[in-house]
Amino acid sequence: MAGLKYYERTKLLIELIEKRKTGSPGELAGKLGLKERMIYNVLDDLRLALGKDISYCKEKKSYFFSEKY
């Protein structure tokens, strides 16, 4: 059961990042039902799993997938 919840949160997180509608880390934590500190851990796990860089734009208040150079 816990695995399904993790999968659903991860899927939602990827969708929000692709749409650039995550909001601030605090807002994202609320959307995913996690504490803000946990958001950073989940993002780190996602970076490793996908092999993509995830950055944050302060102007748009959203995380996004960025290209590695």
C-alpha cells in the first residue's frame, strides 16, 4: 500500500514539474501531503532515478527539468 502512495506522489510530482506548476517548496509539500524537508529528499531521489537535473525558478515559483551541460 505504501508503494502505491509513493508511486502516485512521484507521478504527480513529475506531472507538476513538466507543467512547471509545482509552486514553492512549501506549496509543493502541501500538494503532495509531505513536510517541506521531505520534498528535497523526494526531488533528490527523482534526480537519481530519472538522470535529469531539476532546478527551481524563483520568478515562476516552480521546479522544472533542466538540461545538463
